[in-house]
Amino acid sequence: MCGIIGAISYRNIVGILLDGLRRLQYRGYDSSGLAVMDLTGELIRLRRLGGVQNLINAVENTVLSGSIGIAHTRWATHGKPAEINAHPHISFDISIVHNGIIENYQSIYRQLKVWGYTCLSETDTEVVAHLVHWEGQKGGSLLEVVQRVLPCLRGTYGMVILDSRMPDRLIAARSGSPLVIGCGIDENFIGSDPIALLPMTRRLIYLEEGDVAQITSSSIMIFDRSGNSVHRCEITSNIQHDAGNKGAYNHYMQKEIYEQPRVIKKRLKGHLRNNKINFPELGSENEILLKNLQHIQIVACGTSYNAGMVAKYWFESFIQVPCDVDIASEFRYRQPVVRHNSFLITLSQSGETADTLAALRLSKKMSYLGSLAICNVPSSSLVRESDLVLMTQAGSEIGVASTKSFTTQLTVLLMLLAKISYLKGMKPEIEKSIVDALKVLPYRINQMLLQNELMVDLAKDFIHKENVLFLGRGAQYPIAMEGALKLKEISYIHAEAYAAGELKHGPLALIDNNMPVIVIAPDNKLLEKIKSNIEEVRARGGLLYVFTNAQFGCSNIERMRIISLPYVEDITTPISYIVPLQLLSYHIALLKGNNVDQPRNLAKSVTVE
Ligand code: F6R
């Protein structure tokens, strides 16, 4: 995680660094800092605890100006959020910003101590600055010194190094954490994400794994892991980034919840024709892969994992294709067995989630038919490294809690389901029912958004609660999981989701008259089953909130509140039913006075393992 930007130019780059950090804040917002060679040739470092605005305020109180510098916004891994742990870290003339984790930092630190170095921070990064300084004393250019140091490091890094004795160059190194060079005219830039660079240039060069680059204002030299000079293609990015604008909304999360009907409608446009799903972006030559698959392995993390869980119910019940869903961090270490003709699908909003990427890379050494990424960021590593790609096209998602990326992932998964059904020659009614449901989905979500006032009212019941249970059955069980995840990450209320049938196998012991239980109970073939689970909770004095479009014969009875929701088509119920739960979490967090868009301890993109 964390965000990096570096710049070398003929003009003052302080504003460029600060604006870059502001754009990168979604990667971490515990603390931030910059190091700039000022006009007198002195290296000035400023660091502040908290969001980037604190650093901006600190810079405003100075007359800092310079044409080479590096900057960083941090999500703490090693060492608590504190100014002393904020980057850049410095060892004499060497300054460094780093994303990733240096796993062997303790053994390096022990060696550095013997050599007389003292580490001031608790981070795994500071040792690299000292190591570069130590190695530099043996001679060679900064590039050569860094190339000698890198083999001593174990773990992951995207790092940029500045030596104040050679203020005409930056050295960047990538292994496991992305870096992209922005090419200008008489100026060049480096960042962990293109969105930091887009205001200056759209000409981008992505570093590959193991690459080391020397960047001056007029030249870029790139070397691979073995030290050979290599050419990496320059691309012209067409990424649109609308991060700066919340429009009429109070928070990005609120804006993103309300954008859902529009982005889903946009995603569907041109793809539903004559009761068929068209996916020209997959390429007809790849359709054979989808036709032949006999098993689907989904790998993802967090909210994306929950979307994968919904898809499992869909793939198995509608087209009888067995589907397994794994949390990426488990998949990569559990030595999974590849089923016959299995196809790998990764789901990710950012496309930079370290565990999901590692799982994809691992899968390439296994016998999967191929890989498909369902992703929201076109320039991401996941998109670049997958065989096939379907973009969710949700637009920038800035709120840390995923909302529209979840519903657009589900929309794309449903489109894929219809496509595979067609390719496998299954009954046309399956594809038709999916197409029919998708056509009205934006309208159905709009109807759900009209429940906002109801959620505002309901939120009051939860603000003093410490625990909440979510129950669902079938494809609504993952929606219970996603509802619980939304609640805990922004309201800090402990929430757990259970498949409702599991209640009596343990969690029922938690029920007392203070325990709210949210039940997702749409009118479907499992309704009678879930009604029995509701009775089990009622009999033990639990406090029930039932989200349903079914008739319960009453609106509210003692200790049971019925949240009457509009009708939705059975197959798209999971997509529609998450919307009121997103709104509920949003309003609870708001009432609690929490930072809705940047909840504590989290970051939008989890680029460390
Ligand atoms: C929760 C949330 C996270 C992400 C997870 C995976 O609201 O946003 O759980 O879903 O970190 O991120 P992506 O989808 O970018 O791989």
C-alpha cells in the first residue's frame, strides 16, 4: 500500500508532489512526507502525521521550492502511524520512499548496527536507506549502488531513491509493488499509480518486475533484474480520473452508492441485444475457452470475494458449472488442486491487491485453461497480466468501502454467466431470463435508493450497539457477508454473517434481547426456511430487522421490524438487496461521526500481503 510520487524538472515540483499525494491518498492516509532539494542545494524533508492535508498545511507555512523531490503517503505496516515512521527515510545524503515490505529488515538492521548505524524509526524501510549509504561508500554511481543493494533485500518493494550529492537523478526499483514513469518534456516523473501523474503527462512507461530505472529530466534508462539495459514500451493513457469531485454529495461513498444505477446502465449499454449478451471485448477466438471450461475457480479478497461467493451460487444453480471461491491469501499458500478444465477468474476493484495478483501469477504455473480478470482499473497489474479481461467500468471509486465496484462486478458476472450458458448450448431461457432481469436492474436499484429515508431512521437503532448478526440463505448469504463487512469497516460495530441454517449450530447462543439480527429474506424458494430461522431468533428474544419484499402478514410486531422492499427479479436480488444495506451502514457511520470515506486503519488498495 502507500503511495509514491517523484519528480525531476526544470520547474518547481513541490505543488506537483503534493497534488500527487492527494490523488494517492486512497492507498494510505496514516501519515505523509516529502523530501525536496531546495534552490540553495539543501535537502528539506517535511513529514506529518495524518492525512495529506496536514502536510499541505505544513508546506504552506514554508517557502519551499525545488526541482527534484520524492514524496509518500503511508499506510502503516511496520511501525505505528507516527511522524518518525513517515517516509521519506534518510541516511546522510540518501532519501528513500518505499511501498511494500522488506521481510529481512531485522537481520539487515543487526548488521547495520555492527557498522555503526542507528535506526530512528520502527519501519522496515529505513534500513534500505542506510544500506544504500553504506554501499555507496564503496564507490560507483547511485544506480550501481542500488543495483548492488537490491539482491540483499527480501520481500516486496516499489521504491524511489534520491542522493542529495547527485541532484540530477532519481533511481527507482520495482519488485512486487508497481511503479510507473511519466514522461514529460525536459521533465520526468515516477509514481506508484498513474493517477498521480496524469495532470502532468499521459505518456507512461510501466516498470516490470525486477526493473531498476535511472530517471533524469531528459533521459530514462531501464535495466532488468540481471542488469541488462532494456526497452519498455511507452503508452499513451486514456484513463479518466474524476477523484476530485463529490458533486452534490457529502461523501464519496454516498456519491458512489447513488451512481450505481447509472454505471450499471452504462456497463450494459450495447451488450444486450436480441435477448443475448455480446462481449466483443473477449474476442471470438477466446470463446472456445469459456465453452470448454468445466470448473471455475474464483480468487479475490474482501468485498470482491463476496461478489465471487454470489457468483458461485449463480454458476452452479443456473448452468451447473462447479465453482470454487477462494480468499486470495489462502489460495496462494494452500497448494490448491486444479480441477479438470478449470478456468481462473480474479475479481478486484483496484487490480493491485497483492494477494490476488500473487494468486494470478501462481495460477500461471498451474494447469488452468486460462485466466480472466474482472476489474475496475484498466491500467492495473491484474488487467495487464491476465489472459482475458472484463472491465467493470464503474468509474473511480474513492470511498474506501467498496459499493459500486461490488454491484458492477456482479453485473459483469451475470453477463458472463449468460454468455457461458449460450456458448455451452444450454436452454435459451436461461440467457433470456438474465437479459430480462439485467434490463430492468438500473430501475430496480433506483427503487432501492428510494429507501434512503427508511435507512436514516433505522440507523438510529444501531448507533449504541456493539454487535450485529446478519443472516441470509442461498445467494443472499454472501449479501449478508457483504452487509456485515460494510457495517464493520465504516461504523466499527462488530458484525458477523451466517448462513441462516447455521444459526442453531452455535451462533444462537449469542442471541439476547440486546442483539440486533438483520435478516435478508426476499420472496424466493427459501423464504419458508428463513422464516423458521426468524422464529428461532424471536423465541430467544432477539431483535429482528427483516429486509424483504414478501408478505409477513404484519408490518411490525414486538421485537421484529419488517423493512418492506420493492419487488426485484429473483436472479438479480443480491445486486439490489445490498443497496439498502450500504445505505444503512453509511448512515450509522455518519451518526457515529466516523470518517466515512477513510475509515481508520484501512486503505483503498491493499498492495502488501
Ligand atoms: C471493502 C473493501 C475491501 C476490498 C478488498 C479487495 O469495502 O473495499 O474489502 O474489497 O481489499 O480489494 P480489490 O477489490 O481492489 O482487490
